[in-house]
Amino acid sequence: MQAVRAVIVAGADLRDRRVASRKEFLLVSGGNWASSSLAGNTRKYHGLLVAGGRLLLSGLDEYLDGKALTPAAYAGGDDDRGLSHLHGVSLDPDPVFWYRAAGAAMKKSIRFDGILRVRYEIEGEGGLRVAPLIADRGIHEVRTEYAIRPEPLPGGVRAGPLTLRSDMPFTPAPCLYRDVIYPEDRERGYAFQEHLYCPGYFSGRGRAFRLEVTADGVGPTPSPLPDTKPVSWLDRAADSFLVGDTILAGYHWFPEPWGRDTFVALPGLLLCRGRFEEARAVFRWFSRQIRGGLIPNRVPGGYTSSDAPLWFVHALERYVELSGDDAFFREMRGAVEEIVGGYPGSAVAHLDGALVTVAPRSTWMDTPHTPRAGKPVEVNALWIAALRCAESLGIDTPVSADEAQSAFSSFWNDDAVCFYDLLDPDDPAVRPNQVIALALGIPDPSRARRALETVGRELLTPFGLRTLSPREEGYAGRFAGDRTYHNGTVWPWLIGPYIDALRQYGLSPRTDVLLGPLLCHLADAGLGTISECFDGDPPHRPAGAISQAWSVAEVLRAVLCTPSGGDGDGA
């Protein structure tokens, strides 16, 4: 499958606020970001300079020859203010906006590498006025009170932690932009309104201007991708999650390492791209965090995941498979031994026969509405795989992999023609977790193929797998927070194990058919990246975070790891 071309263009349809607000750009550098929707800030997480978990510069209020270019949120309204002058946006790879107002045409370019750089180019001559809007708060907060004292500087101004410089002169005019509204947060039931501080404005008349914004302790970071090399959007999105020796879970509200997400995502983000040195650093970092057979789910602390340590072992096996690096496999022997020995006696998991029973809300379906206490199907499949890995390293195990695999046969549900999602208590609901067991090749082929028919018929959508069949009681077709998170919502990361499962049992998936809509999604919602989840019902509106590591990783893995010659004409 060919790489996705790194150009996205939108035109006149952006004058419709509903269209423009759905499309969001995200520029990441070292875990810091510049982000907004094409209709302006619709979330409290949007900002043109966000660093160290703080939203410093919210945005810029811009006027071209006296005509407002900034959408209505800054004026406390929901109308189309500003959008009528927007005639196009492209990302190749950074955002470029084209405006026309009062007879003047203007191109605005945004670059972010830890320093925000905005360039304005005007055809002919026009008057430009730009007012910086400062928040200086935590990303999860809103703010209404300020005690900032702006200090004039040569070529600009210092306000709080920010230094703003331009070749336009600065005019001090401190004020508050009151009651700025974030409609996405309002819809999600979170705090959605705040005031923003404006120290004054830059203004000038001419053909070209620049504006540069820096923050204390934040500077440019080297781009992992050279500007001269064309890359796919998926490559760029993948690199946005790599910070130091860790992998961030997503943007905007997951900019931290999560153990489970890290090792689900690591094969696609690093291994399939040959980034083995960086993968070793991630394994080593997390191996130092192992306590009692567990790795932290949220970092720091948070030893609450019953599947994160098993995903660690699975990712390690994928590392060896793709790299051939047996020496590193042996280096990690102690980590595998600690997991297999300590995990089944931990606070979140214990042996019951040859299988494991886990604590409530310890799997990836971790809301109060899907506690899944008992024996989850995918956790036990990963447990069997971990036992096989340990045995290959000569590690003593509490039960043999063969014993656990034999016990796994009790998951088969003949009535539903697929596998129970949970045993003890038994849960016959048709859910996608069984595809992880199928991807690992745990069930026998006859049952596996029948289960895949059920999964394909009831759970498969253009954007991934539903978390619950529409036939089941409690199914929710529209994402609306925790209640629906795993009760019908579609998760794109599950397309990876689904494709693996089809291959595992000789069903030759057509990856171009299965992945096509997700690749088209790169021009929707978070531009150039893949959303956390989607509605279960058509048209499958994107929801959750606009850029999720395991969503990008599993699509990228499916693209890069397609067998030579392509897949067949099967499922």
C-alpha cells in the first residue's frame, strides 16, 4: 500500500462552521504542541503554544484591513464570524491559510518547533492587526483572573512566561477577552468558558510580516523527520508520540506515557519502521518500572492494569521477530521472569486453575460500565502467549502454556458462535476482545473462522471494530462519554489484530478495503492523524481524542506489514 501523500487541502466548504470546526490541526515538538480547529479554538486544549502541560498562548485575534479573520469564539458567539474570509487551508506539512478581505488577499503560514512562528504575506498592500491572547494555565483547566504585567521589549513585548516579537510595532492595550466559549467541552459536559488576557496588539501596513512567540524554558527541538524528505502523514503522526524513552498515549488530553498503550502501539510506531534502537530504550525504561510483576499503566505510578505487563511481553516477542536481535531478548529475560512470576499473585490478577482472574476495571475497557472482573478473553490469551515466551527463555512458570491453552477452550460459546468475552461470571456479549486471542492463534482453526464470521458481521465498521454488537442490550450507537466508551463505540486500533486474525487463519484480508476509510479519515477531524474512536452507528462520527497513539500505530502497522505481493480477495 502506498504512503499517504502529505498534502491536505480544504476550500470553500470551510465557511460552514460545522465543517471547519470538525477539522483540527496538531503540530507537535517534543510533546509540546500548537493546535486548533480550522474554525478557531473549540476545546480548552487548543492553543498555539502549549508546553510542559500548560496552555500558554491560546490564539491570535487577527484583522485584515479592519475585517475580522478570527472565528466567533473569541467574541463569545457561535456564528460564522471570520470564516467568510477563509478561502482555503493546506497542510504540506504545516498549516497554510488563505484569506481575502476588503480587497486584500493574504497567506498565513504557521510553523512550530517549540517556538511558534507565524508569517503573513499580503498580495499588494494591506493593513494587518494581530492581538495575542494569553491563557497561561494547565491544559485541563479554564481561567478567568489574571495579574499579568506586560513589559515592552525591542521589537515586541513580554507577558507572563511569553515573549512575543514581530516586525510590526506593538501597541500596549491590556484587556480581557471575556466569556470565550469552547463548544466541544460544553458538549462533553466539562468547563467550557473562560477569559483570555490580551496585552495589546501588533499592527502594520505592508506586504509581509512575521510574528514569533517563545516561552520560558521552551525552545526548538530537532525534528525527527528532515524537511527535505517527503514522508507520509502516518509517519509524521507516529513521530509525534515519541518523546525521550517513552511513548505518549495521545493528544490533547493524554500527553503522557501509558504502559498498556505504549506496548500496544510500539510495534506499529517503532518496530515496523525499523526503529529498533528507540524500541530498546522504551523496553529498558519500562523494565526499570516493573513492581511485583506489573508495569505502570499511567506514569508515574498507577499499577492497576491487568494487561499492560502482558502487552510488554507480546511487544518484546514482536521485537525479536522483526529485528532478529536475540541478544536483547536475553537481556530482557529478567523482566519476563519478573512478570510471569509476579503477575499472577499481584493486586490485579491471580491464578484460577491455569487461567487468570483479574480485578475490576483493570483491562483496557476500564470504565465503571465495563468492569470485566473475572477471566477476560484477551487477557488470558495474552497470558498464554507470555507463558510460551517465558518457556522459550527457560524460565520456570507457575503453569504450562499447554495447560492454559487447554483451559482456554472453555471460552467457546456455541450459542453466539464466537468466544465469551468473560468467564466467571460468564458474559456472552459479542465484543471485539476475542480478536486479540484470534490474532495470537490461540483457538483452533474451525472455531476461529466461525468466530471471525460473527465478528465481521456484527462488529466490523469502516473505521474499526465496535466494542459491542448492536444486537446486545446496552448498545450505544453514539459516543457520549464513559457509558458508551466500550458499549458500541468503534475503536480503530482493533483493526490491527482483526487483520492479523484473518491472516492467522488463512482468510487473506483485503487491507486496501479494510484500511481505505481510515486513510481517508486523515483529511478529517485531527488532520493527518487518526482519532481515538468513532460512533458505532453510521456515519461513524469521530470522537474522543483527535490523535491516539495506538490508532495511528495499528493502522501504520497494517500498512507497512502487508505481506509482499499484497493480500488476497478474502474477508
